[in-house]
Amino acid sequence: MLHKRFGRTELQMPVFSCGGMRYQFKWQDLPLSEIPADKQENLEATIRRAVEVGINHIETARGYGSSEMQLGRILPKFPREKLIVQTKVGPVADAKEFRQKFEKSLAYLQLDYVDLLGLHGINDAESLDYSIRPGGCLEVAQQLQAEGKVRFIGFSTHGATDLIVQAINTNQFDYVNLHWYYINQWNWAAIEAAKRHDMGVFIISPSNKGGLLYQPPQKLVELCAPLSPMVFNNLFCLSHQEVHTLSIGAAKPQDFDEHLKTLELLDQASEILPPILARLEAEAIAILGADWVKTWENNLPTWDETPGQVNIRVILWLFNLAIAYDMVDYSKMRYNLLGNGGYWFPGNKADQLDQLDLRPCLVHSPHADKIPQMLAKAHQMLAGAEVKRLSQS
């Protein structure tokens, strides 16, 4: 396994991490006795396989239901100093409640300390305020650090890039968990800010949120050849030295196998990636047109500046992916979260266009005349049943 220095933590972090939100039994706490034996055996086999291949960073969260409780039955069986354990607790108005939730996490994990504690979901101004205000959750995390229960403190986010940069620039965090991968590079400015502050950078869900790459469309398979789309995306991310580790949300032991093919290619990334990147760009241009591909994002309003809070940027992005790369399943899954994802995936679908006048907010866009019809086409293609976040299911 290849390792990278995880910023100022000085931890030697494996380039793949074992994320803990897909192998657990339930999204809610429940008595240990109610966890079926086969579900626990699968989790334990997954952890053993991770450690066997050198993935010793185990990442979970208080919000991942039975994940911590189930991990508590396997993690203490390993030499503690060989593991890097991360859990995450959401920032709340009452910092005492934040501490209580962390203490529950630690008890479920059956550990004396965690290496990494993340404030889970600094996604908007309110959650940032809960975190960094005097007497807030960050101060509690620092107290836990002083007590030896936490080694390093970071945060995870699905928020807007400007908000992430604002949190990073407090210089109060050692690492950040964020989204960034080939199909969505919007957070690069945040990664650059993290580098300036010597923070660890952990990429959230590059294979799932990065395109449902466990079951990619055939067109994407052909465009990424000779690599699988998953290995291409891994290689793309890890070829940037600012990125330290990618989360593998393994549901079973075999889910590591395809990812591990990336390791032998890392030294050749500068030769392997350019022709694939060129093919992907050329296909997008062939389907969508060069002018649209290069300028569609220019001067778009944010969702909260748009009538009806329509998330124009996200909708057009998903439509582009569906049209250019046949990523229809992914685009449908993400599109139907709009209006139902809270601050984890904000804004609304384009289902009320006949009641909205978007012209004033699009006045600076070079594509103002065509965007309303593009939004209508996107809704027609992508609309379906509302989708809930996994933790709501």
C-alpha cells in the first residue's frame, strides 16, 4: 500500500481509506443482539480484508447508524497503534450535546481514543457557526484532544466551496473531508487552501458520488479504456499531490479489489491519463458543443439567488453528464435528491419553470436564452421518484 503524509497530522495515511457507511446493518442505533450474525461477519471480513491489503484507516461517524457499534466488535482485536480510526460528529447548537454524542461514539467503538475526529457536515453558515463560535463544538473537540480522547481534529463538508475555504482559513482544523473527483472539480480552490494550511485532504465517496462507478455505463467504460472508470477516477485524484486519501465505501471484502489495481499505475499517471482525459473532453464537445462545454458555468446564479431556489448549476451539470457520457442513472439519483437533501444537497429541481421568471438572474450568463429550455429538458429526462439521502433511508 502507498502512503502519503496526511498534512500536519504527520500521520502516514494509506491512499485508500475504508469508509464505514455501506457495510453497517442499520442507519439507526439498535441493540447489539439485533444485528444478524451474517451482517456482522461481513463487516468483520471487510475490515480484515482492508487491513490485510494495508488500508488501516477506518472511517465512520455517529450518523452512520450501527456502524460504530459493529466496528467496536472488531477494531479492539487489532493492535491499536496499527490503526488510524476516524469518527465524525455533527456540529449542533448545544456543545454539551456534541460531547455526549462523541462519548457515545467512543463507547460504541470500544476504544480509548480516536486518531481523527471530524465535525460532520459543516455545510452552511449555521453549522460553521455552531463549530467555531466561542464555546462551540470545536472548543469541545479541543477539550477532548487535551484529555487524550482525540489526536487530531478536522471537518467533513458537502457545502459550497466558499464556505469550505472560510472554514479552512480559520486554521483551526488539521484535515478536511470533501468532494472532488473527475466529474466534479468545483472544490479545487478548497484543496489549494488546505494545502496552504498543511491540512490532510480526504476525498469523500469518489466511486459512488463520483459517478456510480461500481456500475458504470458502457459509454464511460469505452471512454476510459484501457482503465475501468473507477481506476481512472482514482488515478486522476491521486495524481494530484494535494490529495492524500480516497474513501472506499466498501460493502463487502471484494469491493477493494478493483481499487487496488490503481496502485501499480501511479508512477505512470502522467502517461496514462492524458489520452483518456482528451477523449472525455472531445466526446463532451462533440455532443454538447465547444462553446457550451467551456462556458456553461459562467455567471450562473447560486441556488439561493434563483427564483424558486432552482439549483441551475447542479441541474445543468447533471444534464451534461447524462447527455455526454450516458450517466443517466447517476444523474437521476442526484437530481431527485434536490428538494429533499437539506443542506447536504441544497436547492430545488426544475419542476416549476412555468411559474418562474429566470431572466433577471441569468442576465450575465452567455447562455441566458437557452438555459431555461435546457433545464426543462433536464427535468423531463431526469425526474422520477424523490430520492432520500442514505442516512434518511
